[in-house]
Amino acid sequence: MSRVTRLLALVATAVALAAGAASSAAAAPGMAAGFFDDAQTLYGDPSVAYPALKDLRAQVVRIALYWGYGTVAVAKSRPADPTNPADPAYNWAAYDRAVQYANQYGLKVLFSIWGTPDWANGTRGPRIAPSNPIDLQSFAYAAARRYSGTFLGPDQRLLPPVRLWLAWNEPNNPAFLLPQFAKQKGKWAVQSAVAYAKICNAVYTGVHLSAFAGEKVACGGTSPRGNNAPTSSRPSVSPIAFLRAVAKTGKVSFDAWAHHPYYGKSSEEPDKEPPRPSNGAATTAVTLGNINSLISEVTKLFGPKRIWITEYGYQTEPPDRQFGVSWAKQAKYLKTSYTMARANPSVDIFVWFLLRDEPNLGGWQSGVMDVTGKKKPSYATFRSLPR
């Protein structure tokens, strides 16, 4: 273990406590709007994607920062000094390119760290939390240092700064974090919340240890629904139940709580509250229509916090006949959802998913362009929205 890594472990608690005490309830000057579409901004042709984002008047681009998963994973092997961004085990090439293009076109980057490397959890896959949270904390620190605005890239140019960070993605969803439940003393407990509290604190502490002004770390990024059924074939946790379970773990620090308040049925308008279950019980879903219920719970449990909407969108028909709305309705619902978010004094960021439809109908068709690049009416709508 390096000297810096040991230092990280020693000061983590002090930093978390100090920054947690400094959380602010003051509203931000305005809400930033942007897109999340790794296929275009991370893997695709940046000379096409980033000019389109500028034309759309986007202000932020969310990009998944894959710690140890996939073809652009940064840390496929264990680094000798995980706090050093220049450690030879790290490969930042895809992310250096992304932040340079984003900077060129006037966009802020929001990095969401996800995907545990095999070496960090005993080869159990990217959805299993790291065995030692210090490994994740060290990686977050290295990432924040590299994208501090003071670090030279391979071409000896300063890499642009990244100040916005998200810890993981939809941790209440088994597609991104496992297990969701575990038995403790004969009773089911929300194990994903226990693991996630450590993930949240690791990313928060690692980023803030770099001590660059303006850094903000969001935790959550929660899915809008969950069945709260540990014995089901696909157990998941509803967002408020997950939030409460995270709070029960003890001290958790973050600057903002992120959420993905997707509608239920495709015909469900953004301003409609989610319907009650057929048994008449209170809904456990959190959509835009009832997002204040989540905000109230965050405030109750953690004090006033900023809220980031880090994913939202409506799929279209054509091409998606099962889940899509018409192109005209997508544009209408985009305007409604954006207006609602902008009017909410707690919301700082609104991210639309996607820029361009995915080619596979099993994926998402919520882009403001279709798969060929043809602009839907929602393109002009997004471009005209007030900033």
C-alpha cells in the first residue's frame, strides 16, 4: 500500500464529516441541461456528437467512467499506486478524448463511476461492490486529480477539469448492483444499501480529497421503481425504501442526491403522479409527477440537499411500437418535464437519455434523433428551451 493510499484511509472520515457539515440548502443560479449517450460521446465519432450537443445548447454531458468493466475500463489490472493517475495500469485514453471534446464545445462533464474490476472483488463481476472500499476511494481520487485542470495529458496539454461526479448507477436495480437483499438473523435486509453506502462514501471522499474548488459528488442515481420483494425472480428496491436503508447504515456524505424519475407507462405524462397498485396500496414509484416525495425524504434524512436528474426520457414510435409515444408527444413531454424540473428549486441538473436512438429495438429509442441521425421534433424543442 502506498503512502498516499494510507493517508487516504486515515483522513477519509475527517473529510466526510467536514464536507457533510458544509452542505448548503441555497439554490443554484440555474439548472444545467444535457445528455447521457455513451454510444455517441464515448464510443462514437466525437466530431459528430459534440457539435450536435453544442447546437442543442446542452450545458452538461454525462459519461460513464468505467472503473473496471468493458472495453474502455480504466483499471483492468490492479495499479501499483492506485492514487497516482499516471500509474501504468491505468488507461484513460477514451476519457481524455471525451473531456477534451467536451471542453472544446463548452460542455461540463459529469462522470458516473461504475463497474468493479475483477481484481477488486475476487472476480465476481462489475455489479458486485469492491471488497475494500479504499480501492474505489483511491480510484476516485486518481480520477479527480487527473481531471483537476492541472494535470498534463500524454500530449503535454493540460486536461480540462471535471467537477461533477456520480457514484455508481441505479444501485437499487439488480442490473447494476448485486445482491439487492441478504438474510441477516433470519430476516431479509437491503444489502444493496449497505454496499452502496460504502460506495457513496468512497467516491465522495476520494473526489473531495483532491481538494479542487467546485467539486460536487452526487450519490443515488436511483431507478424510479422497485418491487421490494427479496424472494422474487428479480428483486429490487423502491427508491425511498433504498434511501431510508442507506440512511440507516450511519454516516453517509454527498453533495447531491441523483434520481432517474422515468414514467411508468409510455402514455403517462410527466406531471402525472404514478398510479397506485391494483391492491390500493400507496405507490412506491418516484417519477417526476411525485418527485417532491423523494426530495422531502432526502431532506428529512440528510438535511437540505441538491437534486440531480441524471437520466430521463421518452421512447418514440416509430420505431418502438411497444413502449414509444409519437414524435410529437415526445417533444411535448420533453418540454413539460424540463419545465417541471427547472421550476423545482431543489433541482440543479436535468439529463436527457439519449442523443440518438439505439439501433437495437431491445435498447432505447428516446433520442432527439433517430438511428440515422434524422432530427425528431424534440431536437428543436430541446434547443429552444430556456437556460
